[in-house]
Amino acid sequence: YERADDSDGMIYDRIRFLAELHARAAPGAEISGAQLASGLHKLKRRDDWGFFSLAPYWDALGSKGRAAYTRRVEKEVESLPEPSDDGSFSSRFESERVERRREEIARLEGDFETLIELLARDLSSGYDYRKIVEACREFGHDALAMNWAERGLKAHPDWPGMRALVAGQYQHAGLD
């Protein structure tokens, strides 16, 4: 896919369709949750474009498969280097891919604390704060969302959209 000209989006649409078929077929596959976890983990590690969401597989994995998949991803997270500004683009990209897999698990499990811990790992841009604010709002922690927005403004006052983010939080809190 990465070497194809998909300017009209047809390849993307077909791959997205195949990903949906794969997810719908998973519950009927005669394999254990642990086997599905292994194959799904390999597939998601190669999926640079986010075609394969974990959510449609969550029930098919079952508790043992979810635990096996989570262990694999946690092992990846543990092996990540500490975030730094001097890292190459490819290493930062790979770290973000691993972190997104773990964030996806935290969201499906409703594990807000782990999600915020993962998102707060790197606060080098205003965008990092925006992701935390959005997660706080998603989980209904509006006061915490405002706190993170204000912290983001202090840390990155010139980041485009940061003032709007804080203003949006104030409006949401009824502080026009």
C-alpha cells in the first residue's frame, strides 16, 4: 500500500473493507483467544494506517485472548526508550504506534488512569496536551480536562490552538 498511488482512495477503501470482513469473521474462527491475540498482534504491528481497530475483536478474544494480547503490547511498551527530542522520526513513529495500541486497550477496558499515564509520557507539544484533554472529556472528567488544558497553555503558550482549547474548556464549564 505504501508504494501505491491511491490518490482516489480506492485501495484504501478495499483494504478497509477487508479489515471489516476479517473482524466479522474472527468470532466464527475455530481458534483460541490466545491464537487470535497472537495473529492480531502481528497484524496490528504491521498496520501503519490503522485499518485494524481492536474494538471489533474484543469480544472474540475472550478474557484469555485479551490478557494475551495485552501482555504482548505491554511488553512492547516496557521496551520503549524514554521520550526525547533527539530521537529520529522513525523511532518516534514506532513508539507512537506501540503507545496507540496500549491506549486502545486502556480505552476498551475503561482504564482512565493508564490512559492518562500513557498520554502524559510525552508532553513535548500542545498536541500532547490536547489528546489528554480529549481523553478526560471522553471519560467525563471535565475538571481534570480544564486542569490539563491550563497546564498545556503554560507549557506551550504559542502552540496553535492552545488558547482555543483552554477557552473551549472554560465555555464547557459555563465560564464564558
